[in-house]
Amino acid sequence: MSLMATSERVRGDSQQGWPATIEDLEMLQDSGLRAELIDGDLIVTPPPNEWHQDVAYHLLVTLGPSLEGHGLAVRDNRGLRLTDNDMFIPDVVVYRTDRPARSGLFLAPADVVMAVEIVSHSSRRIDRLTKPAALAANGIPFYLLVDPFPAPVRLTLFELVADSYDQIAQVEAGTPLPLPAPFDITLDTTRLA
């Protein structure tokens, strides 16, 4: 399998067939590739660019201290298993630390409070449509989209209402973004522009 400049979609593998499964994905865990499983398709993406990594880092160091003592933690690139045919790797994820010890590679939907996606050129459709629909269907309370296309960079916060997301806030980078309970903080976005 060769990597392209954009995401590459692979329908299972020659031995297992389609759809691909979590077991197929686990075989790649030590390969150094960023691979997700979306509706049975194995999605392999190139490493993120410098801006993308800077945004993820800023969110980690900004949110981390604010969440300490509230039973929440923040990490980047942590796998989230939704079904046997769906495993996403949000760019940043806020999850509960009071849940029973997790085994294996992946968080469960019940662990996750917010998933954050930073849109790349290759991930626009997946980050704007596919992932929010699947995350909402699996009960993830909040979804934050950091989207630079088209400029300027916009941060859009969605909250789960029934079985879909409602947009509750949108700001351009540089404008503070209030995050409701359980966060109860205002996110400084000046470094995201």
C-alpha cells in the first residue's frame, strides 16, 4: 500500500476481505502509520503539517491544566472504538479519568466528553460530515471543529442534542471560545490563527 498526499481508502485486505475490522487495524499499530477504520474502510493518512500539530499542542497545554481536578484528561491521537467497523483517532480528545481502567488500545464512547478535529486538506469531508455523524450516534457530548478552509480559521463547537449535534458557538481564531460545563472555561484561541 502506498501513501498518497491525501487520505487513502483501502477496502479490507486480501486475506480478510471487506469490511476491514479492528483486528486488521491492530496489525498496523506498530507500523508508524496513522490509520482509522470508518465504516469498514481502512483510512491511512499522511502525517499532519506543522500548523495542524501546533494547534493540537496548543489545545493540549491550554485545556490540560483547566481539566485537572475535574475528573477529565486531554490527549492527542488517542484511538476511539465506536463499533467493530469504526475506530477514529480524534486529533484531540477529552475523556473521563474516573472510568474503570481501560484495556487495549482504544477509548470507549462512554469515556469521551469531547472529540476535536483539526481539518486538513485531506480530511475535510470526513471531519465535517462523517466523523460528527458517527460521534453523535455514539453519544459523544461535544465536538469541536477547528477549520482553516476557507480562511480565516474558525472554531465551531457542537453539543449533542438527542442523536445529532447542534452548533452552540462559532468564533474566528483570535476570539475567545467559551466552553460550557463540564469544562466551564474560556479557550484562548489567539495562537490558532
